[in-house]
Amino acid sequence: AEGGAGADGPGVGHDPDAVLRRLRELGELRSSGVLTEEEFTRAKRALLDRL
């Protein structure tokens, strides 16, 4: 879902602390089975590209 409320979520831009918080959230979603490994990897890459 490109362009939606995707991996970066609200308020996440070039703020490294916000990016780290979001990465932790994504990791928890992956661990709980909400996200697949592929979805997690894609979302993580999108976040890291913003740094």
C-alpha cells in the first residue's frame, strides 16, 4: 500500500529516535505474526531510507 499510512506512520521523518521507535513497533508486529518477514523487511527498508 504505497502512499498510505504505510511503514513510516505519522510523525516519522528524519528523526532517528522516531525511526527507531517505529522499527521496534514493526519488530513486535513481526514477532506476533501480524507482519510477514517480507512485509517487515520492506517497511524497515523504507524507514531506513528516510535517514
